[in-house]
Amino acid sequence: MVKYTWILAAGAFLSLSGCLENDLQRGLVGAAGGAVAADALGYDPVTGALIGGAAGAVCDEITRICR
């Protein structure tokens, strides 16, 4: 059940990334997604938020998913 929740949350946050206009918004959604995913997997939510926020902020520079 934990894997299903994590996959569902990741899909929801990735689908939102196309609706966001700038790096700050993508970073905030990434931080929230990272915290939720880390907590669902039993890891530290703060670390998950830091990693997710960084990934969200640079998402449009690395991939075409966030453009």
C-alpha cells in the first residue's frame, strides 16, 4: 500500500508541474512532494523536502517535462 501511495503522489505532483509558471512555484511543489514521498517511505520529510524542492526548481533546465 505504501508503494501505491507514493506512486499516486508522484504522479499528481508531476502532472501539476506543467501548470506552474516559474522556478519558485515548481520548487514549492517539489518540496511538498518530496516531503510527502519521504514520509510515506519512512524517511525524514525535511530531507525529502530539500531534495524535492531542488529538483522542482531545476526541473525545467534538466527535462522538458516542466516546460
